Amino acid sequence: MENITQTTCKHMRSKDIMVPDFTDPDVEFGLDQGVQHYWCFCTMTTAGPDNDFVAPETCKKGRACFVAE
């Protein structure tokens, strides 16, 4: 099994977490499945504590407010 490491901040949230677990094995949901609305759990807005936009491509290691799991 492949070891998957977290690449996004643990405070990043999306509608993805609100999608029910469907029983259809062909349905998969993830950060790369077209979810276009993200927010920061710290600020509860679409901007992080550093006032930069919240998105998988921006909420990564190296960002001042990034927090790993």
C-alpha cells in the first residue's frame, strides 16, 4: 500500500467533508474532484490568517500559517 502524506494544511476545509459516504464503489470524492469552495477553519472565511486565498494549491508547506496534521 502506498504511503500518503498530507500535503495541505489541516485547517483547510471544503464541501467535500459534507458529502455523505455513498455505497456505490465507483463514486470517489477527494480534494481533486472539482470542489471549488474552500475555507480556513481558523478564520472561517475563504482567506487564511495571512489574508491569502484558501485552496489546495496555496495551503501547503511553506505558507506562514500552514499546520501539518
